[in-house]
Amino acid sequence: MSAEQRLQGQVALVTGAASGIGLACARRYKAEGAVVIGADVSACEEPLYDHFEVLDVRDGAAQVALVNVIMERFESLDILLTAAGIGDAGPVHLVEEDAWDRVLDINLKGTFLSIKAVVPAMMAQGSGSIITVASVEGLQGCEGGSSYNASKGGVVLLSKNVAIDYARQGIRCNCICPGFIDTPLLNSVMSMEGMETFRNDVESQHKMGRFGKPEEIAGAAYFLACSDSSFVTGQNIVVDGGYTAGHSHGLVQMMGLG
């Protein structure tokens, strides 16, 4: 096994795999030698996938059926990366009940159903790494983000509980909390009319002065999947270019730093 193939022989399932963070993580896993299975509500023509299933993560039976296919065909399931999600939100008095339900159902319940589907297989083999994708907005509030923030905060705590419950069965669970990442989902929001000032302000709050790249989240997802993180479980790995480090008001710029 070469240094470039650290996941050789591992089988990875990625949800939200058709674009953005999910696709970037799938590409990284494949580059590291893993067998990669993708799942998304949208089809994907990427040739990297050893198997791809079009499904809605809110459909628990479909997720179980996919895991059964994986076990029958590949005989193991070593990594789960849950990147499926949507970004709708608003202040609570403007959020319709069905819109609230949709965000929570996809982002939180969908993550729960993905984990629920893979855990029996991982318990049977005595090992597994579950990597959920939440957000910095699951760690701190963000104006107008009620339903999205609530869903991602739920993912953060769900991940900790999974880590606690299954550690003795050899299953690790960790959560990645990205900052604002340059994905089709982010661009669909930031390109809306009147969003230019908001976009520039949010970008400036990343202390590195830019949005993140999906590949930078994939780096963290690789670490949590490989043996280098064998003693890491129940953690929130924040990958945000300094967004949550603290407030910046331009003082150091006055002192000549930037």
C-alpha cells in the first residue's frame, strides 16, 4: 500500500454525493484507494463511483436497502460521510411549518437515518468511522438561520451521542463543522438579488479573507476516515478559516498587519 493509498480496501458511503462537499470528499476517498458508493437525490455522472444510488435521505427503507446492496457486493462498510443537506431558513415568524419540517427532515433526520442504516453492519464487523457534516452555524447562532442552525446543532449533538454509544463496538463518530464553503448551495444563496453586501461581510468574517473550498473539507474528512484519527471520536472538527475564532474589528490592520 503506497502513501497515496491510505484507504486501500476500505468501503465508503457518501450521501449528498452529487456535488459540493460530498463530491469533493468522495473524490478524496477514491484518490486514497477506497471503494466509493455515492447517494444523492440527484443523479451523478462522475465515473469515480463504484456504485451510485439516487435516493432521498428521508427514506429510511431506501437507505437500508442501499446498505444491503453494499454488503452483498463489497462485503464491508467502513466509512460513512453524511453530506446531504439543504440551506433554507429565516427568522422564526417568517418560517412556514412545512419549510421548517423539510430542513429538519433532510439535515437532521436524514443524518440520523443514514447512521441508523449503517450501524448494524459496522457493529457486525467491529469497526467503522462515521463522519457527519454539520456547520459552524450548528455551533453558534447566525441571523436569520433558525431552522438551519437548529438542524445543524442537532447533528453536532447526535454525533456525540453516536460516539458515546458505539465506541466499545469499534465505531468512531466525528462531526465536521465547515465555515462558508464555495459550493453550488452557497452560490445559489449568495447570488440572490440584494445579497452582495451580505456576501462580502460574511466572506470578510473568515479571518483568512475568503470562503473555503470543498477540497479543504475533504482533507478533514480523509483524516477522520484514516487510521491517523484512530483515537479521535465524539469531536467537532471546525474547518472555517477562522470564522469562529473571535471578532475582528480592524485593529491589527491599523497596526500594519494586512
